[in-house]
Amino acid sequence: MVRHMMFDGKYMRALLSGRKKITIRALSSSIPRPGSLLYVHCGGKVLGEVRVVSVHYKPFKELTDKEAREEGLSSREELIRALKKHYPSLTDDSLVAIIRFEWVRRFSPPLSPEELS
């Protein structure tokens, strides 16, 4: 069964260009496992399907500029601001999941969610 991974529309260009290679998420029961297939939703469209390559956990305070660049952002500070906006309850000691993914297929043009059914 293919699950879904949602992204804010502001990440569409980074996703489509391949610049965004990871996503960092607050811990929850919906963290996918390596090998999982996920439909990528962004800006109201389904961009395609990715495979989770790896999932790594680390404290929020240990995120780096390298991870920010892999997220499609320019700096650690920008990454911290973006994550705090999505997850206001994150603290320095909160664990986050770093989910690395690779494209399996891209839809050109992107599909509406209804077209997936």
C-alpha cells in the first residue's frame, strides 16, 4: 500500500528540481520506514512517488547546514525557522526524524489527488 507525504507548496520547486533530498519531521506514529513507497503531495498536486531510503533520528539542536541544504534551504537557521513554524512545540532536545528519499517516478504534469484514485 502506498502512503502519502505532504509538503508545503513553497517546496515544490526544490522537490521538482531534485534539490530537496530529505524531509525532517517531528516524531509521530506516521514516520515511514526505509523501503516505504510514498506519494508526494505538494501545493494541492501529487508530484509523483518516492521510496524512503533511510530514516535517521537526532536531537533538533544537532541539525546542520548540510541537512538544511538537503532540505532545499540555504542555512541551518532557515531550517530551524521552517521547522519551528510547522512544529512550534519543538525544543532543542526534541528528537526529529530525517527521512531521505529517492524518486521512483514523477508525474508530468503533476496529478490532482482525485486523479490518483
